[in-house]
Amino acid sequence: MSSHETKAGPTADPRAIATALTFFRGTAIVAGLAMFVLIVEMVLKYGMDNDVLSWWSPVHGLIFMVFAVATANLGFKVGWSVGRMIVILLLACIPFLAFVEERRVVREVTPLTT
């Protein structure tokens, strides 16, 4: 068993897993895009002394918290360890890897939705 597989069997019915996966996918994509806006905000703020997007940091934080809830929701339904969920959240902090990890999770969890 690789570190990317679930350690325990799913604890929810396939419909609940499918709903959690949809919520995870949506929040993962939004969080990944929000990361890019945050990078633009930081370049503008620290590189060009422009605060036009200074309001974005708290919005990004809220988006990431919703993504964390979506990750936990899905993770508990499919039987992931807390460590696995933390790794997914840490990978989401790295630009581009958020999208790669989202695709990998979708490929892994989709068979559990049928």
C-alpha cells in the first residue's frame, strides 16, 4: 500500500463520497486559483509598492479554510488518516501542486463513488 492510498475503507455511502468529492474539487480549484491571485497581490505590494489587492489576503485565507473543511469532509468519508489530510493541505500551499494533487485525489476517490 502506497502512502497515497486510503488506509481504511470508506465510512460513507457512495453518494455521500461523491458529494464530498464535488465539494473538494470545487474548493481545490478555487483555492489554487486564489493562490495565484495572492502571488500577484504580493508582487504588487512588495515589488511595486501597490496596495490595490491588499484586501485579497484575508479572502484567500477564508477560501483556504473552506478548502481545509472540504479536505477533512472527504478524508473522513473515505478513511484517510489525519496525516494524509495534512499532506494534501500542505501540497495546496505550493503553486501548481494544488492542481496536480486535486487531479490525483479525484482519480483515487472516483471509484469509491459508484
